[in-house]
Amino acid sequence: MINYSHIGGVMIRIFSDPAFREIEQAVLSIPAIDGVEYNTIINDPLPEILSYCDIVILKWHPGMAIDDLKKMLRPEAKLVLCVKREEEGKILPEDFTRLDDLWIHPFLVERATLRLTNLANEILRAREVSLYKGWLETLMDLVPDMIWFKNLDGVHLKVNKSFIRATGKTRKMIEGSSHSEIWGEGDEDCKTSEMEVLNSGEQRSFDEIIVIDNTPHHLKTHKVPFRDANGSIIGTLGLAQDLTSMLDLNLEIGIFVEAMPFSILITGENGKISHVNDKFLEMFNECRGDLIGAAYNAWRDWAFEDVDGFIGNTFRYAHGDRDLLIQFTEMPLTDSFDQPIGMVQAFMDVTAEKEMEAQIWKAANLDALTGLASRHGFSKWIEDNEELKHLLYLDLDNFKFVNDTYGHKAGDEALIRLADCIRNVFPEDFAARLGGDEFVICICRNLDVSELEELAND
């Protein structure tokens, strides 16, 4: 039984005809219950007093209108009639059905205490049931998902407000009706799932489709057997989550991800892959069915096992017979409370861009004929290096004569051979062609003059 002191206490008002003064003593003898108080009222049976009492004890007299008395009382109030032994047979048969108890007067105080205790317990049990019912209904109506109770025949006994809103019907139209009477279709699928739950005696989950306002809705339903006090199954309890909006959102995410011009992978809060687009599958030669639901970290460690390493956020990946330069970006997904719910991983093939950057850099910093640094490349190197120790400058003797006599092709060949010679003699140092037949060699090593002369002579 509920401890009523935790919910503000409860008062049971007991009215007694003035002829039964012993009732006061009987009330005082009722066993104490936490949070329950008793108030005894001894008075003439006035309607304004009877209307708010919980137990009404009256003396019977001929012509007493029991039905009219019951109408004066609260619906849950208990009516007790006291008669003498010889008067018992004078009570009308239909009046017995309207009474909650009949006492033979005179009576022992102890007997009155016992009967009052039983009546008070009935009242408390009724209030407890009412409380539990109120708590259950409030809890059911707080849940945004549809909830229902059915009996073994599939008739809805109780539903929550979410169920009522989904059907567009009233509670009276729903409670007492079957699935087909409420939804108009899908009865066979519903019966099949109900029978599976009843036969197994365990909770089961199902994917079901219902039509609401001429629109199909995808439900994830969870059903469990409902048992009585003896453990016998008397029906089922069901809860349905409408996943339509979530599935529509999932579809929209899929369309958005597929429209991206680069490879996309999305993971959920549990680190498992939830979405990939076709560009991702093509880049990594994967199958969508194998990836969805797989742990991302496990796939990454396996897929990138042979990757040499990252340069910044870029890595080289073998794709068929060619290597790709892939730029990787990772961004967290958060909910409205800024709590992490997943990650978005983007993989961009930047091979063409990097090759173009390399070509542009080469054109800007290397001499096209010799492959050594150009004048611009030499200027950049000087700006970026403060450790220069020695600078060698050289040019070709009689270069103009070679060009004029044997042609520019021979002159170019002479320049190329000189560049190769510089690379061989100064493999550790920076060399540049300033223009024409002018070359410069930058040395950051500590060398004395004789070592420099030896290298120059070579």
C-alpha cells in the first residue's frame, strides 16, 4: 500500500447517525496507517454533510429511500445500514444491491472496528488504484510514441494521446475496437505479430506499415505479453515509434551526400559507418553493403595499412595502376546541445591539383634547359637560407663562339653537360643557372679555400 504521508496524506470522513455513539470508539481503534487520518462526524443525516463523507452509517427505518441516499453520496462513498435483527427481513431486495454493508444493531465495538477497517481499506485501495491509473495515464501521454493495451482478441483496451492523434479519432472510437476498425487495413500483419508475441511469451520487435492521412508511415513496433496477477497472459502491450521522418531525413542525407563532388563517409555516435557515397566506393573499391554498419576505425586501419604516412592532411594511396594523392578532412557532427553524435570524413582526390602545383613550381623555380634552379629559384633559395658559407660563380669560355660556329643546339648541349658536371661535383649543394652561360653554386658546408679550389677545378 502507498505511504500516503509521501503524497500529502489522506482524510477518511466517517458519518454516523447519533443513535450509534459507539462508532467514535470504534474509529479510534482502527489500525494506524502512515498518512491516513479519520474524522468522525456524529449528526443528523443532512444532505450537505453526507455529500462529502467517505463512510456513511445510518439507522434504517421503514420507507427509507436507499436509492435517493446513494445519489446524495460521493460515487466512491460507502453506505452502511444498521438494523435490528427483527427488521432485517423488511429491507427490500433491490436495496441490498445498493448497500456496501449491513450491520445488525446492537453491535460490539470490536466488530464495528473490524467492519470499518475493511471499508476504509477498500476506500484506500480504490484511491490507490485511481492514483496508479492516473500515474499510468500521465506517463503514457508523456511518451511521444504510440502506446496501447490489447486483450487476447486484439481489442484495444487503453491507448495514449499519441495513438489518438495518429488515428485522428476519439478515445471512445478507439478503445473497444480492433486494428482493422481503427486503421482500416493491415489487420493480418498485426494479428501475425500479436500471435508471435503471445506464443513466445516474450518481447518482439517488428517493422510495420500503416496509412495515416493517406500517407504510408513506417513504424518500429515493440510488443510484449501482458500478464495478470497469476502470471497468465491476458493481452499485449505495444509501443510504436514512427520512423517515417527519420527515414525521410536519412534519405535526404543520402541524396545530399551523393551530390557531393568528393568522397564522403559518415559515422554515427557508436563509430559505425552509416553513409557513404558512390565516389567513396569508387575511390576505395568498396561495396556499400560491406561498409554500412562496419566500425570505421577497423576499416581505416585495414584500408590504410600500406599507406606510408600523411604529409599534413594528405596521403598517397594506390588505386589500381596509379597512385592518388588524397586530402583527408574530418569534422564532428553535434546535436542541438552541442554533444557529439558522429563524424563526417571527406576524402578529396587532389592528384591533378598537386601535379599542376608541381608544374607551376617547376616552371617558376627551375631552368627548363638544364633542370637546375632558375634565377627566380636562386633568389627564393637565398631568402630562405641563412646558412650560406660559400658562393661559386662560373661561366663558359668562348660560349658565344660555340653558338655562332656550331649553332644554338650545340650551345644548349654544352650548357646541359656543364649542369650535369655541377651536379656530380656538388651533389650536396644548391646550383642555379642565372641565365646564358652564367651559373652559381651555393655551399653551406665548412670548406677551406684549398678544398673550394679543388672542387672548382674538378
